[in-house]
Amino acid sequence: MMKGRMQGRGTPLLRSIRTKLLIMLAVLSLPLLVLSLYQLNNYRRSLNDQAATIAQIKTHAASGALASWLEDHPTFAAQAGAFSNAEAQNLYAYLQQNATPGTDAVVIVFNARGSAVQNPSAGEPTTTMSNLSTNAQRVKWSDGVVRLTSMRRVDPLGWSVAVGVPAAENTSAGQAIIALAATWAVTLLASILIGFWAVGR
């Protein structure tokens, strides 16, 4: 009889302790999970802000390079038709050398009519002028990659040039950091769930 009473008293006490442990676990763990997700979002935003700044800087450089190239090739400045592969190759090689050397930025040129001068290099993505703005914004290019893209007009010739820099989720560094942070968040969440299960048994 006495033993049964002690067990009856012990069970609510044990449940009370478990409940307190569960509450303590939630109080300690959930803020860490929220903080990790918040930091992940801030890091992605920081990478995209950096990409937008780079896009605007490179667009400014590309517009200067395009203006210089058109001054050296005045017959092309008024040309409305399609460029030959050799002419287009020369143009894009000049821009690559003088505006975006050694980077994964993508450049596209539009003539005075707003038509794209196609880069003859195989696999080069394109976009349309209607998608672009002088302010860097997220644009999905023809290859499916989202890039922070900025456009600049070359006056008085009326030509334009745009430069796209891959968004954070489309760079190897961004993907690695995001994957690492996401893995840590999932691991923390799994630890919380295991803790709830273990304490609640």
C-alpha cells in the first residue's frame, strides 16, 4: 500500500520535472535556431548587395569601354543590322579585356534600336533590354541563371550595355556557405526534436 502511494506521488513529480526540462530545452534551443536562420538570410542579402554593387561598377566600366570601341569603329555606331561574327567577337573581346577581365560577369550590348548584339562565343547567355534597368536588379537570363544586372546607356550614340553578376545562390562560395548554414540549422533542429523525444519518454 505504502509503495503504491509513493509510486503515485512519484509519477506526477517525474512528469513535472520532464515538463520543465522540455520547456527549458525549447527556451534554450529555439532562439539558436531562429538566430541561425536570421544570420543565413542576412548573409545571403549581403552577398547579393555585393553582387549588385559589382554589377553597377562593371557596367560603368563597360559603358566607357563600349564608347571607346564605337569611337574607334564609327561605321558600326550607326549600323542597325546584324554584326558579323568577327565584328561581334572583336567587340566582346574588347569589353572583356577592358571591363570584366577574369570574372564570371556576363556582358551584353544593345545597338541604338535596342537589339542585342549577339556574342558569338558558344553558350553565352542573353537577355532582353525590356528586362533591364540602370539600377542593379535580379534578372533571369536565357541560361536560367539569376544575375544582379545593371544597364547603362552610351550617349549620344544611343547604344547600351548591361552586365550581369551571378546572385548569391548561383555562386560556388554562396552555395557552400548557405549549404553549411542550412546543414547546421537542420542539425540543431534534429537535436531539439531528439531532446524532446528523449525527455518526453
